[in-house]
Amino acid sequence: MGAGSWGTTFSRLLHDAGGDVVLWGRRPEIVEAVNERHENPDYLPGVPLPDGLRATLDPAEALKGADFVALAVPAQTLRTNLAAWVPLLPPDAVLVSLMKGVELGTSRRMSEVVREVADVPEGRVGVFCGPNLAREIAGGEPGAAVAACADENAARRLQAATMTPYFRVYTSTDVVGCELGGAVKNIVALCVGMAVGLGFGASTQALLMTRGLAEIARLGAALGADEHTFAGLAGMGDLVGTCMSPLSRNRTFGENLGRGMTLEEVIAVTRQTAEGVKSSEAVLELARKHNVEMPITEAVAAVLHHGMPLKEAAISLISRSPKPERYGV
């Protein structure tokens, strides 16, 4: 449900794993292009899609008889979109979140929003996460991800539905850890992008990624996540991929800011959603509720939403009081 770059790529993954897949999109020109030209020209130009991958404008057609419903809309629109689809959901379908954000106003993770809106038990809500840059995976490059669900059997079913010769899937029951890794890494990638735009090199980028991982682990510990999750694909893997690749929307957004563009100018030239921009405030609110210190997240939110100059934010980070170097501190 959602024909953006990752929704389209995930549809291809399901098809390549042997599934019968229907892709729902809201724009007629994209649906037509997928069906007639086997391409998504707006989000994955030049990447051929399988002939057997069907697209539709009708949510009822897409959802009919589905074993898995993959939700791939922008995080801040999930609640509204899902509410409209609830009457159409098959009674036993597993609802899979592909989104990496935290809801503004409620600070809820995406799986929490799904459970609340669809009124389903946690065993019917899964998440799929990892270092998956859509264009690379859509092109058949080797990749891997984590299929997480509180119901281990459902996680294994999702694993089987997405494993292909080029894509490996692991299972987990740590939904909280997987979601936090995916949401917070976008904020760290914004900060890394800002550093790159300012001209800072690999040492600074490594510093931000390492301390960013510490922030993710601290918040995860407060919310009951398994700390080992953050050393894996859903934690460090997703963080490195998003922070280092020029294909990353969040890193590119931050890089443009670092090069001197105003926030309004960057928003104007950004065609796809950079989830970390809005999630930064929601994650910071979540951290404050649980008394978790997240200085990188705080600095990014201050730059994006409260007008703090980039150089002032950089000084605030580097001049923090000294501490011992321990994991999660």
C-alpha cells in the first residue's frame, strides 16, 4: 500500500520471492506506468519491474485476500490512510510496517499506530527493516533485512515471503528495537549530511554515527528493546547505509542544509519524504518522556524546527561535558 520507491521495491521483492502481489498507488500515471511500461518513472526511473507485478488505484482490489498488507506511506500520513482501509483488511492478514518514523503529537511508533487504528493484536503487526536503499535493492543488488514480529511464526512467514536469491531475511521478535533503529538513524543521517555539507570528513562522520548509535541504544533500553538488535542489520546496518549513501534522502537533505540552502529551499527541491525531518521532534519528545539524553537528536531538531544555526549546533555538540566511553552512555 504505497507506490513510492520503497513500496515499489518491496513489491518487487515479494514478487521475486514467488508471491502474487498487487501494488496500490494513489496516482493514476504511476499505476498506468507500472501496468503498461513495467516501470515506476517517478521513483525508480530506468529500473525494470516484473511483468507479473500489478498495480491498482482501488484499495479494495489491492487488499482482497491478502496474507500480508505492507504499509509504505509516509509515516505522518499512516493514521489517516489506514483508517480508510480498515474496513477492507482481510481478517487474518499480517500488517507489515515499512515506515521508519515516529508519529508527531503522540510519539507512537508505527506498529503502535497500526495496532491502535486497525484494532489488531501485536502478533498481527510486523516490521521490515534494514540497510535497504530502494534503488539498489530494486536493481537486484545483494541485500538483507530483518522481519520482526511479536509472533515468531508470523515473522518466519514474512521471512519466507521475502527471501530471494539476492536478498536474505533474518527474523526477530524485537519490534521495538527494530523500529527505533529505523526511525532514529534517519535523524543521525540528517546530522551526518549536515557535517558533509559543511566540509567535514570521515572522522566527524564516524563520530556522529557512533554516538548516534549510542543514542539509539539508550532510547531502546528505556523502551525495553533488546540491546543486541542495535548491533545488527536493523541498528548499525541501517545506520551506516543511511548515513553513508548519497541515495539516502535524509543524508542528502542534511547535506543541502550544510551547503547553505535554507530549510525552505531544501524542502522545495526534495521530491521524496525525508522521514527524519518530522520525526526528529517526535523522537525528542519520546526521549524526554523517558528521561533519555539524545544530544544529536536535540541538535537536529533545533536546526530544523527552532532556527538554530548549523555552526552553533555543531559547537553545542562538541563542547558537551566529558564522559566515560561506554556502550549506551
